[in-house]
Amino acid sequence: MRVGSRFLFVRPGRLIALSIVSVVSVLGAISLLLSASALQPPGSEQKDIRQEWVLARSLVARSEPYGLIDERPAGHESLKFGPGIPLPLLHPLTDGLVFAAASLVSYQVFVILWFWFEVVCLFASAHLLSRVVQPHAPFPASVVVGLGLVCWSAVATELRLGQLMLVILLLLLLAREALRTNRPVFAGLLIGATLLLKPVLWPIVVLFALRRTPRVALSSAALVGCCYLAVAALMGVRAIEFYFRVVGPSMSKVEGSWVLNISTRAVGRKVFGGTVGVGVQNWIVAPPIVASAPLAGVTAIAVPVVVLVAAMVTASRLPDVDDALAVLVCASILVSPLAWEIDFVLAAFPVAHLIRRLRDRGYPVRSFSTAVLLVTLLLPSSFEWMAISAALSGQRFSPAASLEVPPSLALLTMVPTIALLGLSFLIVTLGRSGSREAIVSVSRCAEINQGSISSG
């Protein structure tokens, strides 16, 4: 009776919060178990982490990872990789160096080890994200945040495919902690480590060079340079040359206008060249709004350059490093040649920083409503956006089929691009207003002190 009476007097708001936390925790645990169920064949054969295992074995064997290098690859199907390997090797060659220890175990064992390592990275990132929002966040809150992240389609897809973004997110958050504790060289090494896995966050290195913190930029560049020298010594210079001359450009050509690509480089290609990928599975295809190959090529370069320059100039002028990092993370995703659902994992940091900004300002209604809308637009999976496009065109979406929809509806899959741009703009707006308020507060304190001295 005593327990029941206490339950009846729980505040409605607290009861709702506890209910949401309970539901999120249960759903997160279920999603984690479903991801773990794909660790055995045939699910394990579809993991992207296979590329790292092949690169590691090639590096230890001191051989070219592409097998017999074909000088005339037109796309994915033309690249050569190891026998029985169904995936093309699109990840950087430095992954072979980072994952060299993977060559000591079988592929199946490596898949299992990598999954649980990613789970550790997930909850470690959740703890650091909780500290971004609230510096002294309790540990149980970090667990709930971690389980909540698993409910997000981006994280669920990351775990299912065995990708690298959770590790990159953790390295980014650790670099932020190093910057806050005045360890720029260590922060630079951590950022450089993200570039060894995937060169997504390279604009951050340029940012610190512009902000006159050269030790961050130099340590990052030194780590990457040394690792590529090691790869050249073990795999040969020709393999590195082949990767940058053939593999990278072929990925951009093949997947540049793919329906899953939300990069700003894909905007012009989809508008002026249509939504279609070459040599990849096309679930949604669409003709161009205005057919123009020259405009498709020009905008594929001009749009990301404009976005990058605007973000770089803005971030370099922001007084708060977290504001600058959050803006550059969004920009890094947007200007990448290929950006899709798993890259949204990195947006967890800008979202956490935005929540902190909103909390510090007392959750202003307009900014809070805008933030909720933008974050909501990042939650649906790519397949859910494609299903919406198909439904609006009067068709039924199926992952096993390819549908042609009107070009305007095909562009619905680019909604997350707009959400990331809006997220950056909102962070900049709140950051600048916070800086102005701080300046005004300091000025008022100085006036009060001056008045006290005069009266004394």
C-alpha cells in the first residue's frame, strides 16, 4: 500500500519521462540483440568490415590489395579484389595498417570481435555525449543515451553493416576532451586517426590551421603522412597511386547520383542528371528535372565548395571551439563525395552540443521547435524516405524492386541534407547570440564594479 501510494503521487512529468526512458531502453536492447543476430553467415558475409580484413591481410603479406590491378576500371565491377570477396575495396589503404592485427584471426572471428568493440565505442561515445550536454552527467544517463542511440536507424545500420563511424565518433569526442584539457597534440593525433579510417573529417584539420592552433593540424598531418609512408613501404607506391587515381574517382562517378547519397555533390547531379547509380542497386530512380550534363558537372563541384568555404569561414570566426567543431562536422558530412545514412552517426555530436546551447538559454520556444524539427528529419532511415517517395507517387516500395518516381519526389531522400544545413545555421545563431550575451554581462559587471569603486 505504501509503494502504491508513492506511485500515485509521482509527478505526471516525471512519470512520462520514466515511461519514455523505459520504452527507449527496451527498444534499444532489442535492436542491439537483432544486430548481434547477424554475426553468423549469411549476415556476416554482407559486412563492410570485410574490406578492413582484406586490407590487413594484404598489408601483412606485403601485396597489392587489388590483386591484378586493372588499368581500365569503369566502376565497382571492374575493380579486382581477393578471391571469394564480394565487396569492392573502397576504404583507405591505411585501414590495413590500423587493422593489421585482424590478419591473425579468421574473418568470422574478426566480425564478432569488431561488433562488440563497436558496442563498447557506442556506450563510451554515449557517456561523452552526455558530458557534452551536462558536464557531470550520471553514468545511468549514459547507458540510457547509448540504448537510445541504438534505436536510431543510422546507428542500427552502422552496427548491422560493421562500419567505422562509431569509432570515428568516439575519436572525435576524445579529441574534444583533449582540446578542453589543453592537449592540442593529442587532440591532433586523435583527429588524424579518424582520417586513417575514413578521410571524412579532414576540414577540421584545416579549421585548426585557420584558428592558429598549428599543433593540432601538424600532429594530424604528421600521423597521416607517416602511416601512408608505412603503407607505401609495405604495399608499394603503385597501390596508393591506384587508390587515389582510380578507386576514389570511380566511387564518385558510380555513386554520385545514387538515391542513398545525400552529399551536396549529389544535389546538382540528381537535379540535372537524374537519380540513378551505375553498378549499384537502385531502389528509386528518377529522370532529371532539367537535363544538362554540363550543369550537373559544374554544380557537383560548385555546391560543396560554397558549403565548405561558408562553413570554414564561419567556424573560424566563432569564439567557442565546440560551436566551430559542430559546424565543421556537419559540413564534413555534406561535402564528402559519398554521404549516406551511416554518416549521420557523426551528427550525434552537433545534436548534443545544440541541446546544451538550448539548455543554457532556457530552451527558447522558436529555437527549440526548430531544433526538434531538424533532429526529427534526421531520424528516418533511407528506406523510409524512399517508401515515402514511392507512396506519394502512388506506388508501393519494395527493397527487392526498382521504382521510377517523379524527380521532385526522388529528391525527398535529400531532406537530411537540408536538416544538416539547418542544424549548422541554428548552432551558429545560438553561439553568436550567446557570445553577445556574455559580452553584455561582462560589460555590466565592469560598470557595477566601477560604480562601487567610485562610491567607495
